[in-house]
Amino acid sequence: MEFEIVVAPICAQGALRKVDHPNATVRYIGGVATTFCHSDDVVIEVDEDERTIARWTAADGASTCIALLVADQAPLALPDLTSIDERIDLSDGEWRRWAEQLTYDGPFADDLIRCALSLKFLLFSKTGAIAAAATSGLPERIGGDKNYDYRFAWVRDAAYTIKALLRAGALSEPIGAFGWLVQTISGDGPEPKVVYTLRGDEVPEEEIIEVPGYRGSSPARVGNRARSQVQLSCYGDILETAVLFARSGHVLDPVTARLLTRLADQCVVRWQEKDSSIWELEDLQHYTFSKIGCWLALSQAANLAEEGHIEGDSSRWREESERIRVWIDENCWSEEKQAYTFFAGTEKLDAALLLTTRFGFEHEGRLRRTRSAIEKELATGPLVYRYTGAASEEGAFVACSCWLVEAYAFLGEVDRAEDMLRTLLDVLGNNFGILNEQIDPETGGGLGNLPQGLSHLALLHAIFSIQENS
């Protein structure tokens, strides 16, 4: 087995320096120091300033230990390899213990556990926030320019994570995530943002880094322009999460209850605004999914008030939610396509509308017909593109592919949903259960950042949809 370690000052301040110390060879980049440790059976074949290539010959029952040790503006500690190996075993045992405590007992259990582990990996333990992905700059199309920084916490992802892990039987992680969500939004002025740093601060403005990019896909970016966007469906994400939290037997404290009341009252006023949609587009429109998210928010706020969890005018919220539903039917339905459209006044389609079957928005068979139109126009096998025209810009979106499975399950065709999920898992399969943001339907290769939290969340909910509707 050959492996290569590259240390390069691509996005860091300062040049790389390689220094031979009495106890180790250390590479420095600015204030960061790193060294490569290995057992005697690992053979170093190349040891240059920026890279090390090593080889290890495996045999039945054999194992070895390698480690890349890093210190940031601090002394570089060098534990012995036995100690490092023991820490790996300790970590492995803890992850297995956590997985064994999940209470899910249904189909696709192994896949659910792998997804839950990936989400736990993305949780920032110091605050409870969940990173959208662990990477930045991996392209949504090789050679394209849609290469974004996802190392931040989206309100949408936090809400979906709370719901998913509560349904899986985890408790401490969704409680931590819900606490982060409430505290961050409560302390951030009158209106919630779409995205925050993992510590709950404002996301930095997007900047271009002058590097070649992955396989020549440039530009590479840090920061994210969603920091200043409006995404009205966030209201639905937050209020629906609160309902699940309360109905799971937990208590909404007074601060949380006041926040939810404030958000519901905001939604009454703001639902008529244009926004950037769940896909964070620069083209401001009356996006159908955003309007349905506002309908969901006010419906769930009314439920919370009627069940005694929050105070507020439930009648007003209920009446406004019905007004939104009527507006959607009058402005966002296409007789020609027999489907809800991407936004008011267009014939384009949006695969995010598949997700609304979970919300209970189906009436008069409209979501069933919308599902058929989306599958006909946006699907290629089990894979689904985000919206009309996306196939020329990027790969198929993993979450949308899972939402198609959900749409079949929640609209009563569970056997079809189960077959679709098995086919999709074959396409998504790899040795680690780690999902990219997108898939190239032609090559099967992963595209976009990874592990992508939304992909894992969508797969979890697809599995739950089959269990809950069987």
C-alpha cells in the first residue's frame, strides 16, 4: 500500500519551511507545525519539502500505525505510537457505543447508522452547531466555477439534523443543536440569518483565493455569500423542528417560546417578500418552496399555541397559513405542466417541492402530479437534478434523489419508495458510507463538498419515510 502526504502553503500565510530537529523533521507554515510519525515497517520512498511518499506491505492480520501530528502556535507534542494507537481504539469504541444506543429498528438500519455517524462527525461539540460540510472548494462540475465554502452552519441543516437524530433515538446531539439554534437566532437581531459560523457569529464575506482549484476547477472561495440572503423557508424549518421537539416530550423554555412567537409574527408579514429560495440564488423571486415553508411555519406555530407550548394568536396564524396556501394554488400552479412550478410566473420545475410531501401540503392530488412532472423532467434513473436547467451546470443532487424516495413513501407508494432507495444506494455506495453533495450521472463520480450534511440528512429521512409509512 502506497500513500502520499502533501503539506503545502496554498491558502495559508507564510512559506513552507522544513526543519530537522533532534526529535523529528518538522514542516512549518506560518505558525502551524506538522510532522509525520510511523512505525518501522513503513518505508519512506520520497521525502521532499512539500511531500512524503511512503509504502507499507500488508499481510493477513497485520496492522501498522501512522500519524500526522499538528500544532498551531504551540509546542508540537510527540506521543509514542503505542499511545496514538490506543487513542484510536478508544475513539473507535466510543463511536461504536454511540451507534449502539440509537433506537431505530427498521429497514436499511446499517445505512441509517452510517448516516448518523457522519452527522455526528459534522457536529461542533463546543456549540452544538452542525457544519454543512467538512470541506471547501470541491466543484459541483469538474472545470466549473460553482466551488463553495460549506464549513459553516445553516439554519436549515440544523433543523433537519435535530429532527433526524431525534427520530433515530439520539438525544444529546439534537438537544445541543436545538440549543445552539435558539441561542444564535435569539441573540442576532430581529430576523434570523440563513447561515452562521460554527460559533454563531456572522459568516465572513466571500473571497476568491488565487489557486488552481481541484482538477483545475476555479475559483476557490472562502466565506459564503448566503450570509446576506433571505431564505423564507427557514421559518418553516425552525417551527417544524420545535413541534417535533415538543411532541417528543421535551419542554420549550420561555426564551425559546418567545422566539418562536416572534418568528411566527414575522412570517405573517414577510411571506409576501421575494427571496433567494432554498437554493440561495441571486435571482430574487416568489419561490414556491419558500411560500410552502411559510405556510408550514404558521401552521406549526398555530399547533404549538393550541397545544399550550407557546403564546400567540393561533387563529391569526392559522388564517394566514390558509391565505398562503390559496396564493400558492393561484400563482404557482401550471396547468400545462400539471405541477407546482419553481416560482410564480414560470414553467420551470424545482425538485425541492418533493420535500413538501412530508409537510402534509398535498391536496387535490397536486403534489402527486408535481412529483410525476419532476421525475419526468429532472430525474435520470434514481438521480435527480435540483431544478430546470441545472443539468448543464452541475451534477445530480443527492438530497433531491432522496426526496423523490420520500415523495413516493408519503404519497402512499411505499413499495416503490423502497425499491427506489435500494437502487439509489447502489449508485451512492462506497466503502465508507460518506456522501458527496452531488453525483455525476454519467460517471458515478462524486461532486461537491463532503461529507455533505444535507445529503446524509436527506437519506436518513428517506429511510424514516419508508418505516413510518409501511
